[in-house]
Amino acid sequence: MTHLDPPGGRGRPAVPSSATDALARCISVEPAKFAAAHWGRAPLLSRAAELPNPQGFTDLLSPADADELLSRRGLRTPFLRVAKDGQLVPAARYTGGGGAGAEIGDQVLDEKVLELYASGATLVLQGLHRIWPALVDFARDLGTALGQPLQVNAYLTPAGSQGFATHYDTHDVFVLQVDGRKHWRIHPPVLPDPLEKQPWGGRADEVAATAEGTAALDVVLEPGDALYLPRGWLHSAQAQESSSLHLTVGIRALTRYALVEELLALAAEDPRLRAGLPFGTDVADPDAIEPELTETVEALRDWLLRADPAAIAARLGNRAWPAARPAPIRPLAQAAALAALDPDSRVTVRAGLRWQLTPTGDGKVALRLFDRTITLPGTCEPALRAVLTGEVTRVGDLPGLDDDADRLVLARRLLTESVLTPT
């Protein structure tokens, strides 16, 4: 797994120190050891004393921050879920209109949330990597270190309560204990490496039976502790003598099955694989299907041997890149920078932006981004590569262009397209 400590290269900037710092907050071993012994293989418990931040994780989201979100931010569903006795509570029980000028009917009502929480319900704040500033930055940095898109949820559980029965997730997670203590019981998978289309509900009996056995890990997480769980590992958690707040960072990694799906999508280009079955074939008869299956497998094997890695990579990029947004843009500050732009202005690539720069063969260059592709004159390539890799930050120093007027045109275009930000 090389994404855990990716160097610069291929014209790309090196991973920033903030990204390696974010990963270090979650694991008590070196990244190489984590990759070899734990990533996708086995849980890792990291105690607060083994991690670098003595304050734990309260800087990311504290109980007071959670109260702020639940009471003063006009939070709407689905940014909040509520669970009680292993079941989700219908959103209508804790949402409604927000009064004059805010009549939208799915806003979280703090008094209803209090009623449910006081009766033992678990509150799940979802998508915090999009709405809480500290977690926006942390998720971007950790996602850069892992090379994977992330999501962040928070779980607030009253004393002695358990929000969900034993289950497994279809993505890897980091559990970061913020406040209180929570008892975790971890069991091996009933289905190793489950796909998103293979949730635990379809194997509920196996899960329940396995949960009755001896746990692979039986531990109480204290504030500042971190736990890594690969997808598929069974788990349940119960708050102890006081309420508990923990963050769950879900890692939405692509799998080899994603490669299979994209290969099959491209296989539609092969005429042999588009051919219809013979007239009158009884598709329910194994003997009738057998020769067609043999010929189809042979055709598929031939096609797979000719598969183009570049085509597959492009399709996987179209899947993965939109799942991890780059750093937020401040529209007013960006517009002010555009108005004041001159050769002495300093710019930098938007943090967390994924990009690919490719000559098109017709005298132009294509800058592929997570949501679109920008085509520019080929003469811009040296300047583009220099600014995107961080080699140049001053607009007047952009290489390969005739004069400052051309440099300003390019910089203005990249600021307008939210590729660059002012520094």
C-alpha cells in the first residue's frame, strides 16, 4: 500500500507535513508498519500516551462544539441521525420548521433532540468533513496522507447506552475518542473485505452468532485513544459511566472489484462480447448455455489481455476524484485577489486539489480537475507545471510566457477557475 506515504513526483507536489501529522494523530506505529501489518488486515489500538497530541481530539470537535451544531447552526437532515435500541428514529420526531424566514421543514429542533438524548438515544452528526472547519481541514489532510476520500461522523452516546447492535462497516474506519469512555468489542469478519453492496444486514444471523463468541479485542477507549478497524470487522460500542463523544473517520477506498467493474464497462467495445445469444436459446438450461459461456469467457479473456491501463485509470479517476473535495474557496477574498492581481501577487495551488496535466496533441494542454477539464494553449504548460507543483508562487515569475500580460491572463484564469488561491 504505497498511498500511506506518497512522495512527490510525476510533476506533483510532495505530501505536506500537515498530512503526515494528521495520520500520526491516528496511529501509534510508523506508516510503513501500519501499511504492512494493519491496513486492510487487522485492528490497531493506539493509546493517547502513544500519540502526539496531549490534548486528544477536542480541537477537532468538543462536546461544546457538538452543542453548537445541534442548537445554533440551523442543522438539517441528513446531517443528523438519531438511533435508539438499535433502530434509527424517524427524522420527523426531531425536525421541523425554524420559524420566521426559516420555514424549511427538516431543520433539527434542539428541544426534540434533548428529549431523545435524555431518554438514551445516540446522536450521529454526519458529514462533518463538510460543515465543521477543524474537521474540513483534518479530513483533507488525512485523506491526502492516505490517498483516499474520507467522511467524518460524530457519535454522542448517553451514559450506559449503546446506539447500534454488533455490525460491520463496508469501509475502513478510524475511531477517535474525544470525551468520556466507551467499551468496544471487536470480532473477526464473517465476510472479509465486504463491498458496499454487501452490508451486514444480509448476514445478520452470522453476525449475531459471531458476536456471541470471544472477542478479538475487548477494550475501553479513553479520551485521546484511537482505534483503526478494517472493513468487515464486527464491532459494538457502549458508553460507560458518563456520556461519550467519538469521531468516526470512514475511508472510502476503491477496491479491486472497482477495477473489474470498469474493465467490464469498457468490454462493451468488443463486438464479440456484444453478440446476441443464438435464436431460441433456453437461458434456463445449463447445457444450452454452456457453449455460449465458454465462448464468452474466451472472448473476455482475449479482451482483458488488451485492456489499456490509461483508459482504466481515467475511469477510476472519474470515480475517486469527485469524492474528495479540495479545500474550500473564499469567494469574496478570491474576487478581491482577482481585482488586485499584478506581477508581484503570490498564488498557490488550491490545497487538496487533484490535477493531471496532459498535452492534447493539437498544440494545447489539458488540465484535468476533479469536476472538469480546462484546455489551455500549449505554451502555458511550463508555467502551469511550475505553479501547480509549487515551484513558482509569484505571478511575474511564471516561466515560458512572453511577458507579464500573458502571465496575468493565465493567473487570472486559474484564480477564476478556483485552481489557484491567493497567498
